[in-house]
Amino acid sequence: MKIVSFFRNASPLKLVGISVILALPATFLEESFPTIFITLRLFSFVLLMYAIVKFLFKD
């Protein structure tokens, strides 16, 4: 539950930062570990989209 509440309460800028931090090491893992690369990229993309939606539709 702490993880879910963290993502709900985090600012969009912090979520974008986490997304970038996840995407950077993924570029170095592309050829060696394709499954980890795809997973990190997907999670980074979803997190970025969540941050954008949260920013656009904030109260």
C-alpha cells in the first residue's frame, strides 16, 4: 500500500524524474538483456504517461 500511496501523492516532476532514471540504464541493457530492457522501457513509459495525465488533470 505504501507504493501505491507514493505514486498517488508524488508530484508529476518527481514521477518524470523516476521515469528518466529508469530509462537511462535500460539503454545499456538493450543487447545483453532484451527482456529487462523492454520491461524497464515499458515501466518508464507508463510512469511518464501517468505523470503527464496527473499534471494535466490536477485539481
